[in-house]
Amino acid sequence: MPLDLYLLRHGETEASQTGGYCGDLDLPLTPAGAAMAAAFADRYQSLPWQAVFVSPLQRAIATAQPLCQAIGLTMQERSGLRELQYGEWEGQTTDQVKTHFAEDYLRWLTEPAWNPPTGGETSVQIASRAALVLAEIEQTYSTGNVLVVSHKATIRIMLCSLLGIDLGRYRDRLEMPVASLSLVRFDVHGPLLVKHGDRSHLPPDLANRQGT
């Protein structure tokens, strides 16, 4: 039996609706976001889970909570799963960032692997800290199902790292809607992307909500 790593983006927040930069900002889930977390738990609680790892930000914790309560597992918080830190861009819109940090914004768009948001983190830094969590999971759980609840940029960067995709292209290669699920299977040939950006666990009214 292989190790199946499930990567779940947290449910909807105000920032995911408005499109503002939200990394370190510790926003709660919206009511719709909480409903997304409950819908995930309803669909996946019957799966035999080995462990649940979460970002320490409240939107990730709240997304994992319904499942953990349903299956009786204690979530394990890891700082390596936090969202990309946007530095001075936190809480600002794209238009505001273009106005006040034009050069940094262009560099970040061109090559985010090595160019951070002003005062923030690069893709390489995210990949490095997330890799420590992935290594811990692989060393501890050689088989079974493990859930990771994290964030849009962080999950996309982890997937790029696992699948050999240029870290600077994470925005160009992988979509990651709110409350979407991806599955990477670790077998004899290494990591295999089995499922990506799946939202079939959501009822239509939640799956049809727009956001970033």
C-alpha cells in the first residue's frame, strides 16, 4: 500500500473573495468557508486517516477541524505549511501593489522563485520550509492516507517541488481554488499526481462560488 498525500486548500475567506494579498494575515473562514470544511469532512471521514498536518493559521485549522472531530484525530500544526509571506503587500490589492511597489511587482511576476514580494518570501524559501514537513511525513508514514491543510501558493509550490516543475512557474501551471483537494501518491516510482484541484466534495452552491 502506498502513501497517499492529500493536499487541501483551506475554505473561503474574505481575502479569497476579494483577491487581496493574504499571507500572514490570520483571517477566519467565511460562513461559506466553514460550510466547505464541513462538506469535506462529510465526504472524507470514512477514509482511514493516519494523520492530519495543518498550517498554524486559523483558516487552515478551521478547515481541518470538522474532519478531525469526526475521526478523532489530533491535528499536527507545522509552521512550514504557512502561506507565502507577502511582506509589505499584506492586505493590499493588486492595483495598490502595482502603484506602490511597481518594480518589485514586475520582478515577482517575472521570476517569483528568487524575487519576493517586498519584504516577503520567495518560492524557493517556501519550498525549503515545506520540504521539511514533507520529509517528516514520508519518514513517519510509509503507507496510508495523510492530509495536509495549507494555502494556495504553498500547496502549488509543494506540488511543483514534488513533480519537478519550475518553482517560478507555480502560478502559471497549477490552479488551486478554495477548498480544492489534490492527491499525490508516493510509490516505487516516486510522487504521482493522481488528483488535482478537485472540488467534487462540495455541493453545487459552494462549488460555484467565485474567488481566488
